[in-house]
Amino acid sequence: MHLADIDYIAVSGKSSMHKAGVFSKIIFTMLLLTSVIITNDIEKILVIIAITLAFFFLSGVPLKQVIHMAMYPAFFSLLFAFIMAQQSLLFGLLIVLKAISAALLMILLITTTTYIDLFSFLSLFLPGLLVDIFLFTYRSFFILLSKLSNLFRSIRLRGGYKPLSLLQNIRNIAGMLGLLVIHSLEMNERMYKIYSLRGYQGKLPVYGRMSIEGVFDIVLIITGIVILTGVYLPWNLL
């Protein structure tokens, strides 16, 4: 699944989860991530995964397009899980489930929250110039990705990419990347002139709803607190 698809789902979504404030969604995500970190109970991890999948269903995010993204951290955790499984098979399974649950929570956040809202939250803690760099990089990524795709398509149509011609492929791809670098520099200069003409003074105005206003905002926070309490209290008593 491409980053552009995630961005489209986040922007076009009309569910209560999409309409909730970024502040409440980030609190909900952090509370559940904390629950995942502190618990070593497989049943509790499975409950958190089930609750996360339920929020996916409520938000209307197509699971077929996002579920495979959670498999990447699961795959990379397999090596560590295999090592720990020599001591305990259940502990190895716990590591994989923790990786999957953490990935699902972050995917739920980015597929229901636009990047403008996320950057507006970051602007509360980070310098304005750094947030602007993130915004410009995020926007430029899609432009350069489209340019790269068009260049590679042109090379293939002109016979410049052949599976059995390794040296020719390397030479043509190197030329394509060089052209992409030149294009990115030109685009950087053009964007600087555009923003300077529009009065850019080192900080873009980024706004997002940080208050807790809607009913669903309260539901998210209460759900996160209840889950963290249910995970932490038995752990603390033991």
C-alpha cells in the first residue's frame, strides 16, 4: 500500500474516528501503546488487537489495504522472537503480537488523521522551521515519487531496462536518479520563490483542533484509560 493511499483514506474518511480531534486520537493511541508495552499477558494483547480492529471497522478503513502493513514489523520481530522462544515459546509469540498490535495502532492513527493535523500537533512541541521542513518534505515526496515512476516507465518503454542486462540497467537507473536529483533541486528553488512571493517568513500557519469537544473524543480517551487501567492494575498487584 502506498503512502498516497493512506493519505487519501485519512482525508476522504467521514467516520466519527476521522472527525475526532487529533489530540484525543493521539492520547488514545499513546494509552494503548503504553498498555501494549507494560503487559506480558497474551490474552490482554489479543484483546487490544481486537479493540483496534473494531475501531478500524468503525472508521471504515479497508482492512485489506492496511492489514499487510502490520506484517512488516511482525516479520522483523521474528528473529528476536525466535531467540526468546528458546526460553519460552509463549514469550516469543508475545513479542510478535506486541509488534503487530503496535503497528495496527499507528496505522489506525495515520489512516484516520490527516498529515496537516499531525503536523499541527507536532508544532506544539517542535520549532516552527522543523515542522515546515516536514511539511515540505511530505508534499515533495509525492511529486518526486510520481516523477520517478514516469522516468522508470519511459526507460522501460524505450528498451532501457532488460532483466538480463545488469550493467545497462545500472547505468540507466543511475542516470534516472541523477536526473531526479536535478529535478528535486529545481523544484526546491521554485518552491522557495513561490513561498517567498506569498510572504513566507520562516513559519507556516498550521492549525488543528486540539480541544476535546465531541462525544467521540471523550469515548476515545475513556476507552484508552479503561484499557490501560485494566492492563496495569493486575500487573501492579502482582
